[in-house]
Amino acid sequence: MKARFLALTALVLGLASCQTEPEGLDVNVGGEQLVTINVAVPEAETRAGGNNSALGVFDNGVLGTADDNTTMRYILQVYYNGEASKERLVKYSDGKSVAFDVRLVPGRDYQFVVWADVVDTKDDEGKYVDKHYNTADLANITLNNTWVAMDESRDAFTATELIEGYSSASTIDIKLKRPFAKLRVVTTDMKALNNLGIKPTKATVTYTEKHYGAFNAYAGKAINDSKNRDIKHENFIIVSYGENTAEGADMTLFTDYFFAEDDATNFVLDVFDQNNKIIKSGEFTTDIYVKRNNLTTIKGNILTDGKGFDVTIEDAFAGESGKDNGETFANVDTAEELLDAINKGVENITLDGDIDLNDLLSAGTLSTRAATDPTITVATGKESTIDLGGFTLSATSTQTGKNYNMIDVRGTLTVKNGTITTKHEGDNMAWNNSTNVFNVTAGGVLNLEGVTAKNLGGSDMAFVAHLNNWGEVTLNVENSTLESTYIAVRVFNSGNDMNNVTIKNSTLKGKYCFWVHNYTKEDFGTEEKALAHQALLNFDIFNGTNTFEFTNSYGAAALYGFTNSIYFAADGNQIVADGVVMNAEGEYLITKMSGMSWFANEVNVIKNTFAGKTIKLAAAMDLNNENWTAIGTPEANFCGTFDGCDYTIKNLKILVSEGKEDKAYLGFFGYAKNATIKNVVFENVDINVACLDIDHSQGHIGAVAGSLEGTSTIENVTVKGDVKVEATFDANGASRVAVVAGGNSYGNVTMKNVRIVANEGSYLKANNNVGALAGQLQGKSVFEDCSSNIDVTGKKFFAGGIIGLAAGDQTFTNCHTTGDVTITQGREGKAHDHFRVGGIAGGWADNVNTPLVVTNCSYTGKVSGKDFNGNEANPLDYAGYVGRGYTLANAGTTVNIDGTRYVQKYDGADKAGIYDVYDADGNLIVANGVAMNAEGEYLISKAAGLTWFSDQMNNKKNTFAGKTIKVVNDIDMAGVTYYGGSINSYPSYCFKGTFDGGEKVISNLTITVENDIYGAAALIPTLAGDGTTIQNVILRDVNISSSHYAGGIWGYTTSDNCWINVTNCHVEGGTITGNICNGDNADKVGGIGGIFYTGTVSGCSVKGVTITGYRDTAGIVGWADDSRANIKNNSIENVTINVNNATNYKNYTKRSEYDVNNYVGEGVGKAKLEGNTGEATINWGSIAE
């Protein structure tokens, strides 16, 4: 190839200069332009190692020894105006290419004639002389000596190149070919001869017709009137080639070079053994085909039965063609050679230069349906690979009225590594006929690898690859670019066989990139026929590895069908409308806001319910705070699945400024029935609706859905950001209002993993039946793993943290709310409205067969209600979880909270009464997480119960005098509020009962009291009363801090003459800290208690706790400066005490005066210390001087 020739030039010139001086390094023919003529012999591509009788002089040991005289002689004769230059150029090299420098005049016609042969003898002047061929006249080259068989030095090369109107190019490349045919005979029966001890050594060949005796290199052909030579060679030695060295292998018996054109020959071959006895006399008289620059091989059991042999013809045999591992190959640089190689089924074809198929027209070798346009056909059963080698294969067409196929693929064709183009230069055939780079039909297979294939147009229907499935057809494209002015690939799909198309890592360019011509019902006439032909499409195109570049207004990479076409985007999804595509699963994907508008119109106007269909978001959507028209009405329902695919819909706004006289269905969805809404985030919601001043106007208002009818589900949905939902407060109506879903008339609704994460300042306000997730649902509903932090305000009745009114069989599991829930003003004359408020549900209704069940739910916001006269609901029903409901007269209805069954009975709607409720063990339910057994003991079972206990002590001043508190379960207080205390008004609300921890673990208790010089922080902040007892408590991983009186179990005890017992209490891990307040305090800090006067602290322990204070600080009790204090049999382990801010007391001058010790800070010497063990690590801060 030309690129290779140029790369070898420097090397070849170097070799020449080392061997001998050439004759005439330069020639001046009166020119102005210096030109380099690159002359090259075809490359062998190292297809065979060592000697090979199929190859020639460069591969069979003739050349290559540096110190011998045998070399290749390259002769260049330049002709202009038909006359030869006075001086011709000669160079010598063992290599396959040389370069000559000449001066030419631009615009003139020149012809370059090259002859290359072997020379090995010099004359008296040291110049090489002719060996096998007389070259004095390149127009009449004759044989120089006696003809000899099996002599590879007779190999030679020639070329004639006409340059018309030289255009000042600086280089001209000339490729050489052989002026003769090569003939060889190979026997395949050596194993049988070896077994008999017979070895062929000599042979005689006699041709039965005459051969050419001269060759005209100027004309590039043998001289006709020289065909007068009789050829016979007696007793020549059979040369051993590399391929016949193995025992029993095939053996070459004869090779010969002779001038030929397109001829036939006949001969007799006599073969003799090592004893000069004839083995076989073979007659080859069947007009053996021979051709210039071709290898003819006769192969068979020549020496044994001799009954048959095969004859093969291979193009450009030495270096250009041959066999590699049984596969044929050819190097070509002309259209004629390419066509010939394809027609002969050469398996591996490599271009050595750009080729224009239109050259076939002048060569007279064209074979095509359109007789004036160049076409190459890979016939059925043939298999070829064309390696373009970085070059370009091109063609143009001109004829109209017929389809033009540059390459017709009916067998198997692989094209790789280069560019291939076609262009129509005749009249535009419009939609009558097409032009195609490749036409694949009749079982054809086309493979494109690393190819840039372009149809440059010129006619409307221009394709790169055209497939017609009359016979199964296949197109495989990889790492390629297919570009057309119209469509890169068309699959016609009119036949009855499979269309297989695989495209990977490639680029397709055109108005469209891919077209299935026949696809739709309208194309075939019936749906049945269309489906049958659609089943014939086996495509792997939209696989994420390809690039599609297109210019149509549909935004479509592909279209299927001619009539009522279906369009596909670059990802393979069907284009339904602007902003909407459909994937292979039949799911609608909304890609932009225009698609959202299409969706709304389909439901509201077209009345497409999308039942059984799925709508998916493929991008985030911004509604831009423009007033939104809900999707779906009672007359036009949405009944499908809406999957947000975790994308966000931002800035939903619904503003109704005038009162509505009919039912309002407002939300992103207005009316959804038997629908699923999932995997979507709504960010920033602003809904403000005016309603008529009538009781129970049916609002159905929610950001996600106004009404959920039938069996519907909302799952994995979050509403976050600035959330403001309000139905006009002055109206009596506007029921069924929520952040998520307003309500329904009746059905089965499920909400799973639905969350409201609202920013500060967000709110939900309505008249009645208002809840964060639902306003009112009737039927069977399930809420699971849901949460909300938004404040819910109802003016009249039924306000809930999750749902306003739960009417029917309702279940709540793992649902948690943190926002406040409020009824501000019940209806005038209604006795129960202010009780219809709850942390989970504002109220409930129905009969005993449909219970409301609450499991592992919580609320931490404030739940409150006031009636029309301002009276507050106290106590709340159902421990504040569920508001007061209503049901049929005299019916018993149940609410079940964590296994506790509540029963509410009515005697008429205005005479509701709620009875005491007992758990499964018969204990009276006091509050969430608190029950009372028959002995009157309070049983605390969960975190809410401990919060209730701290609220009762510290806020409601309940001393629990004479009462017992028992912890019955391990409790995790992480993230749960627990109140600290103060001694400012002790002992009025100090704890005076018994607290029994039951050896249950209370973990992650956090208590903080700030900026209170009387503050006390501990499980029980203050103790008082004779006989007060704390026992069997285990605290783990505490975080307790106060400005005064800090401890794990208690903070402060009264100095009254009362005996307090603290036994078997343990604090494990965490921090207990005293902080400075108003320049003082941060003292009386201990691992068990802060200050202790009278009683016993025994059997307690502190492990792995960091205790911080500035004085009166110790591992067990910070201060116990009283002889009535008994501190005994306690232990500390891995306790660290940090003494900070000691400079606050300037009158202290010694560390001991700060009263920091292992067990008791201040009180050593007074308090009775017995049997205590362990030692703390004390870290001292700065000390006053």
C-alpha cells in the first residue's frame, strides 16, 4: 500500500547506497518541478514463513545476503510526448521499493515504465548486466538465455503508468505486477511414496504449445507475434521448498514463470526417483488456465493414481495473493482487481490504495443490472473480507429508473478499516428508486468493522445499508459510522424471512438513522399481517453504545412503517408526542413539561384512563407556580400507574379564588381510581382554595391527589420544602383536605412510605376532615411506614397527624408525626368536636366489625382541641392517638393501639362516652406507654411513657406520693423528649414515690437544663419524702447536663429529715456535666446523684462515664456533707472526672478544697463511706492562686 511504500523509502535508499552506485541518480527532462517516483513491489504481509512455492523471489531465498552480488534491479524509463528520455534511471536494492527523483513540467503528459528483475553479474566496468531478460528496449523485453524450470530468480515485475496533465504533485506512487503467469504442480501422495522408499529428485517438462518470447513493458502486455517458443526442460532438479520438508507432506514437483495474458497451456511432466527411474509421466492437456500476474496451481495425487487433480487460479500471487492457513487473500489497488477478487471468491482482500469503482466502466469489465453504473456483487455462497486499509472505496451512479447498489451482498461480506462512499450524479429519482452503498438480500450477511460508509445523496432515497428479507438477511456494525443524506439503514421487511441487525459502538447519521419500511397495519392491510412481519425483526440497535445524529422535526432517530409511521427516539423509546416516549415495555415516559401537558389532556379531554398502563417520569418537572389544572375528574378518571422514578415535581400551585358550588377535586391528580402513584417527590406546594359557607362541602383537596377511589395506592412519595395547603378558614365546608390525598367516597387505599418533610413555616389548614396524608378515607385503608412533620389545623372537627377522619377498617403501622395538631373552634352546640383531634387520626367511624388499628406509631407534637366556647379537650381520647369518633347508635366500636383494645359506645350522636380501656393483661391504659395494674402501680412500657412520667413530675407537679412507677420493657430514648427540673419551689413537686427500673435498660437518655441556677437534671430531678425509693435502674449512654445538681439517677434531695433509699442503680457510658450559669454553679455533680442528705446509696455502680464540674464532683455523689448520708458498697470503673473553671472560687487555694473525689465530693469525713471500690481519673483544669 502507498503508506507502506513511503515508509520504506529511506530504508531502501540506504541499502542501495551500501551495495553499488546506481546508473544515473537523477534525470532532467527540462522540467521545473522535482518529483519523487515511489516504486513498490506488492507486499507479502508475511503470510508464509520461509520458502513457499506459491510465492516468489522475495520469499524463497534468492535475495537478502549482504555480501553477494545478487540483487533486484529497478529500471525507470520516463516518456513524454511518446518519446523516451535520453537517460533512464536504475537503482538496486534487496528491498521491495525504491524512490526515483525526476523533474517534470506541470501540464504535460508523462508515461512511466518500470521493469524490475534479478541481476548478479557485473561487466568490466563494474556495472550489472542483464541476467534472464534483455532490457535494452523496455518495449521489447526478450528472454536472454536458455529456459530453466524451478528458478525463482526468473521472477520479475513491471508497471506502466500514464499521467495526463501532470498537476505538480510532489510524489507519484507506482505499484508493480508480474509480466507473466506462474505455474506449479503439487503432489499430495508423498506419504505413500515414502512408505515405498521412493523420493522424487528430477523431472522433465514438455509444453505442447508455444509460449510468448517477448514482453512490451510500455504497453503492459506480451507481444503477440512472439508466441513462437517451444519449451522443454530435461532432467531439472526438483527444488525443495519449505512446505515439503515434513515427512509425508505435500511436495512441489514443478514451478515455472512465462509470459502470458489470458491463456491456456498444456504440458507433460515426467518425474524420476533417486535411482533415475521414472515414477510417473503425467499429461496435463486439458487447457490449463494461466493468466498474467496469476498463480495457477495443479494439485492432486500426481505420482500415484493420477486420476484427478484440482486447478486453482489466484490473483497477484506473490505478495498480492496466496493462501494463509487455507484462506485465500489478495492485495488490490484497482477496481478491476477488486471485482475479479470478489468474483473469484477470494476470502481476504486488502486495498493498497483508493479505488473508484467507476474505473470498471472504462475497463469494460462491469457486471451490473444498471449497465452504466458500477456494482460489485458478493454472490450467494461466497464469503469475502475487504480490508480497506485506511483507503477509500468509492463509486458514483448516473442512471435513473433503477435502484443502484454499489455493493450487492448475497453471500457474506465483511468490510473494515476505511471509507466507502457513493453519490448519485444523475437526475433525482425522488421516491421512484433508491441508491444504496450496500444492498443485502437473498440470505446475505454484511459485517462492517471500523468503517466510515457514506451515501452522499444526489437522489432523495439514499441509504447506506438496505436490507430486503427475501432470504434471511443480517447486518452487523461495530465501531463504524454510517452516514446518509436521507437514512443510514433501511430494512424493507417485505419478504418472509428474518431481518437481523446488530449495531454497537457506532454512529448513524441522516435525516433519520434507521427505518423499517413496512411495519404498521396500514402498510400490510391487516393487523395479522403486520404482527407476522414485525416478528421477523431481530434488532440490537438501541443498546446504549451508539450515537444517533438526525435532522428531522420529530426528534426521531428511527421510524417504523411507511403509512402511519411510528417514531423512536435515540434511546429506542417510541415517540408518542412532544415530551412523551414509550419504551419497549409499553410504558409512557414523560421527558419534559410539554409531555405533562399531553398527559393531562389525554385524561381530561380524550378521557384516556390509562387503565393497565404506566406513566413514568424521565426527568424532573418544574410547574413554575403556574395555576395547575388537576389530572382527572369524576367523569374522566386516571386509572393507571404513575411512577415518578424518584424524580421531583417542583412548585405545584393551585389557586381557587372563588367559592365552588359543586364538589372540588383538586391536586396534581384530581380524581384517581384504581390507580397507583409512586416513587415521586413533590417539592414546594402552594394550595389555596376558597369554599362555600355550607357544612360538609366536599373539598377533596390534596397535593398528590384530590380523590383516591376504588383500590388505589400511594407508595414511596415525599412532599417536602415549603408546603402551604389551606382551604378558606371562614367557610363551614372544605372537608377532606390533606397535603397528600384529600379523600374518597369509598374504596381501599394503601399508603406506604409516604413522607411529609416540610420546611419551617409550612402549614395545613382547613375547616374539617383534615390530615397530613389524608383528609377522609372511607373503606379499608392501610398506612405503613409513613411520617409527617407539618402542623395540622382544623377549625371545626376531625384533624389528625396522619388522617382527619378514618371511616372504616383502617390500619396504621410504623407511622410517626412530629407536628402540632389542633382544633381551634368546634361547631356551636356540638359537644364533641374539640375531642375529634389526634396525633395519628382526628377521628374514626363505623361499626364493631371494622376496627381502627394503630401499631408502633408515635406523635410528639402538641395535640389539642377547643370547642365553640373555648373549652379544652382534656383528657384526650385514646391517649391522644385517635380523636373521638362517631358510629351507629348503641353500637360498640373498637380502636386497637399496640394491642390495647378501646371500646367506645354511643347513646345517640350527642351523648358519646368513652370508657376506661384495659390492655390484654387487664391493666388500665393511662397514657401512651403507661398502664396501671390492679395494685395501682404505673407500668411504663415505652419511650412515650417515660416522657409522660417526666411531664407529670416536672410540668404537672405530680409527686407520685405513695405511688409506684415500674419500667417493664427496655426503652430507647434516642430522639425522645425528656424534661428536666428545678428546685426553685421544692419540695412542692419533688418525687415522693417508688421508682423501680425492673433492671430494664433505659438507653440514650438526654436531659438538658440551661441558664437556671436552680436547675436539676437526672432521671428523677428532685427527691423528697420519707421512704422515697429508687431501685433496679440501668441507664446506658446518657447525655445529661445542668447548671446545678446533675446526676444519672437523681439531681437533688431535700434536706428535710426524711430517709431516701437508692439501691442497685447503674449508669453505663455517656456524659454527666455541670455548666457555669451566671458565673456560679457547675457543682454538685455525680455519676449516681448530685446532692444527698439523708438515707442510703448502696449497691450502685458507674462505668465508662465522663463527669465534669468545677467542685463538689465525684464518681457516685457530688455532695453528701451530712452524717446521715450512708454511701456504701458502690463501685466506679473507667470513670473520668474533669475539673473545669476552678478559678470561679478565688478563696480556694488548694485542690483539696474543691472537693473532687472518687465516691463523694464534699462530705468526706461526715458521710459514712463503706465498702466502695474503684478509682477515677481526675483531670484538673486551672486553679485559682
